Amino acid sequence: MRKFEPNLLPLHVGSLPHTDPQAACELVSKHFPHISTWPQLPRRTFLENMYVQFSEGFPGVVLEGERIYVDRAKDLDPDLERLYMAYLENDLSYGALGADYAAGLAAFPQALSASGSQPAVVKGQVTGPISWGLTVVDQDRRPVLYDDILADALAKHLRLKAAWQEQELRQIAPTTLVFIDEPYMSAFGSAHISLNREQVIILLEEVFAGLTGLKGTHCCGNTDWSLLLSTSAEVISFDTYSYAQAFSLYAGDVRAFLKRGGIIAWGIVPADDEKALMNETVESLIARLHEAMNLLVRKGVSFDDLINSSLITPSCGLRTLSEEAAERAFELTVGVSETMRERYGA
């Protein structure tokens, strides 16, 4: 049984170009009254960079200017002990996100209340262990993920961050959706990543295991979709605008995912090319979305199953756009959703 029906509703991926958290939250609540997402604001401060945002409290983490790294030369044992004790006791306070690191989350409840919005679902997000662990390095510039002790600690750290966030969001709406964002999964299988499939799944599932509500994952590049589709994620979000053809190569995995109640978030609105965004219309994007779906239908995936298991989103976060373009992306996302819902009786 699904925890909610997607009904081709619109969804926001996460980041915005705004620096004013109140304005960002108001924009989200205006366009996404059904499924609302707290906005990440990486232009506001370096602390909201997606790799810094969830680093607070990690053993040995150092922030110097606009650099983040883990100082392995320090005695990490006390901090590791604190982390593992919190993990074993399921002490979610360990995973609290400070307002300096997530101003959008701090402003989110009040903004929703002021707008009168009562979303049925609220969404949050956390940077995934693969992307965080490959981006953040130690003092010798070795990715944290290649240190077995730190990799295990990282997955448990992010699990507590995700679980604390879910707990906070549940005070706003009874149904929560927390995404693990994994942009670096686009490099999986290349010479740049020496991780096997089992290692990736173990790390992802450690984070997912802390969640009791809906859980999803987002990758804005091409990847081995069979891996992500085989995890316990209930929602898969991908850049449909650029990678529909690649995604369709995994039609069998998609069919199995839908059969177990999985939901696809179609990232049909371009998020990283302002010129392309401004040249698109609701109808042009719907035509492109149908093309993407039909790639799977021609390989045996039921069109009705796709329609009944779909959310509509931008292709990724909107942090690189202007504020005006970000609002345009929201308008197109909502427009595609509303037109598709009318067309298919959702």
C-alpha cells in the first residue's frame, strides 16, 4: 500500500537562488500547496552548500573559508564515540540542523502557517553518503568515502540527520518525504569511483533505514538506474529533460519498481539552462514528457502505470538560475502538472 497517491502533482527538488529564507519559503508555499519542500539556499552562505549543510557535528570536520575537509590527524575517537552512541540510542538530537546551516528549514513552518497552506505531504532532503563522501576529503585530499571507518560513520551521521529532519517535518504534515540527493552517482561505474554496487547499496540503505515515512533519491545525471531502482527508495527523481533515453534502458527495472508501488518524479523542466527554460512552454514540456514516457511504453511498461505513479518536477535544484527564472521554472512545473492532471483525470 502506498503512503500517498502521487496523482501527477508538482514537486520542488530543493535549492533556490534566493538569499532571503522568508521570500523563498513564500514562493514554495505559493506554488506547491499539496507537497511542500523546505528550500536550500546555497547563495545565502557557504554553510548552505549541499556538502557543508549536513556536515555539522561530523567527527573531525573543518571549515576554512570556503573549504570543507576532515582532519584525520586529529584524535577522532571522542567524536566517533559520541556519534555511535547517538546512533545506538537513536538520539535524533544529534542530527539537528542549525538555523545557520538551513535557514529555509527554520523559516519553513512559520511561512506555511502565514500563507494558510496545509500541505498533505512535506518534503526534505539530505546529501547522500556517496556524493558527500567523494566530495569531502581529508587533510591529504583523500575522499572520506575511501576510509572505511569514516565511510561507516558518515552513513550513520547522515541517517541521524535525515531522521531528525523527518521528525521535524512530521510536525507540519503527517506524511513526510525525505530525499537522499546523490549527484555523484552519475560517475558510478567510471574509473573515477572505486566502489562496487554492494558498497553503494549498503551505504544508501543505512541512511534510508532511519526513515519511517516516504523515502526517495534524486540523481541529476545519468547513472546505473538499476541500482537506485533496487533500493528501498519509494520515489526516484531524475533529470527527464536530459536523460530520458538513458533512463529508458532500464525498462525492466522500472516495471518492477512500479509493480512494488514505486513513484517516478519526472524532472521535465530544465533547471540548469536559463535560456532553454525561457524557451519552453507547458505544451512543449508535456510533449517532451510524453516522449520520455513512450520510450518506456515501447519496452513494455504500462502507460497507465506510469501516469498513476508520477510526480512532476524541475530536473534539479534551481540554485544556478536567477530568482525570476526560478519562479518561471515553478510556474512551468505547476502548469505541466495541472494540464496533465486535467488530461488524465488525476
